[in-house]
Amino acid sequence: MYRTLIITAGLGLLFKTGAAQDSTQGRIHYEITYHLHAALKPDQLQYKDLVPESTTESAVLVYRGQRVKTFLDDAVDKEQDGVNTQITVSSSEGTERYMDLEKGMLWWVNKAQEPPVLVEKKLSGAAAEEKVTESAGTREILGYTCKKLVMKAKKGSTQTVWYTTALPIRAGSPIGVYTDRGVVLGLESRLFTLRATRLELVPVAEKEVLPPAGMKTVRE
């Protein structure tokens, strides 16, 4: 009887601690798998047997209130089965991005310029050339129920996006895919696959989610 009381009290304490977690700030860790064979151009197919079919990298989304920072490596250099794979990740909005969701603003560091500059832009959803369709399908990721979006560009490329509304931000993902419907925890396309692997509801310093100070700012 004594042991039962101790276990019950312990479980009660555990539930109380979990419920007290602050979901308004934290870090979401992602795993990105690049499908290398699918990315090969026709004149590169002769080298197909010399590169692995895919390689994996990590990315992070950090948020505090309605302030968000996302980042991933813009250069992937890995060795697998004696083959060295080098990938340069290019994006029109950089690989280090900052968002103010209340003001609807986006910033990223343009490292191509010397010295680097901070680019400022109005945050927007799907591009005009994309058709976005909400699907009835759902998927569980990290214990959250995610809704399904299918984004199809006029050029024919398709992305399947899995997002949740259970967290108090509408931040998109760390790879430039933004939707004001929720936080993207999964994404599938011909060239890469993204999936959230861990969520940490931990304190985040305000300066960590603010664009770097002292840089020249240009507007797009």
C-alpha cells in the first residue's frame, strides 16, 4: 500500500511538471535528407554510381513569442563508403533567416556580398505561381497531429507539407517554406525530405532571435 501511494504521488508530480512547460519559446530540430540522384542533371547522370543516393543534414528553428530564427548549413561535406559528398545549398532567402510574425517581416543574411548585408522583405505565403491545396490527410509527428498541404508549382514540381497548429506560432520551416497556417514539422519533395526530430520547450534569449545588429540593411 505504501509503495502504491509513492508511485501515485510521483506520477502526479510528473504530470504537473509537464503541464507547466512554456510552449511560447523553444527549439525544433529537423533532419533534412537530400535526394542526390534525383538532383542530378542529364549531363551528370554518368556520375550517378559515384555519389550516394542521399545524404542527411540537420536544421533548427528557434522561437521566442512571435520572433523566429531558422538556420541550416549552406555547405554539406560528408564521407560515406569512401566517397566524399559536397553539397552547396542555395536559397534566394539565405540559410540563416529571421522572422517577426507580428509585423510580417523577414530578414536574411546575404553572404554573397562583401561585406555581407542584411536583406529585409515583407513575409509572404505561397508564391503566385503555386497552387496550394488542403488535404484531409493527417500525420503524427513528435506527438502532434499535422495537417496536410500540397503545394504545386506551374512548372510541375510538388511539395507535400505537414504542419501543426498546436504550437503558438505560424512560422513555416527552416528551409524557406512558409505558411501562416502553422509550423511545418514535415515536408516531402522530389529533391529533399524534411522531418522534425525533436522539440525542446526551453527558454530562448531575445537576442538569439533578433537579426544581427550593425549590418547594412537593404530592402527587397
